[in-house]
Amino acid sequence: MPRFKRIIAHAFGRCNEEVLQALLKLLKPFTINFFCTDDFRVYSSNLQAEKHITGKLFTQRIERQNLTLRTRLKRLNRKTIGFSKSEEMHDKVIGTFIERELYRC
């Protein structure tokens, strides 16, 4: 089976257990062999150790994706007129961007 490097789910919010649980709930229908994260405590306390890989080497791709989001979605930059303080609006805009990127390919 081919591997596609695409976003299959997203959860918006601070890096805490509540947001991680929301993301894990969205990922439940998929077969996830391992998780690559940075070294935040919330990940190590909520993910199985044998499925959890930490380190910058494994998070470069997602950090690059985050940079692309910030670059293309100027509303994520506080100094623009389109910046919104509403987490709900950020979540909707990011979700729409991800959907468009998926269907563009």
C-alpha cells in the first residue's frame, strides 16, 4: 500500500491533554503505526511508549507544513488586518486550507 504524506486529522488548541485526546479520537478509524512528536510531557504520558518516537529528526516534515500554513494563511499573523482572536475561526480556516490542499493533488 502506498504511503501518502498528507494530513488526515487536525485538532486546534494548546498543547494539552484535552486537545491531544480530541486528535486521538479523530485518528481512531485509521491504522497509526507510530507517532512522531516533540518532547512535550503530554505526549509521553498519553501515547504508548512503543508507538511514540520523539525528536526533531522526525518532526521536520510537520514543522515545514506548519511554516507553509503560516506563510499561506496570512490571517495567522497578528500584524495583518485579517487576524482573528477567535480559536473557532482559526480552526475553520485551517481546516478549509487542509481540505483544499488534499483535493488539489
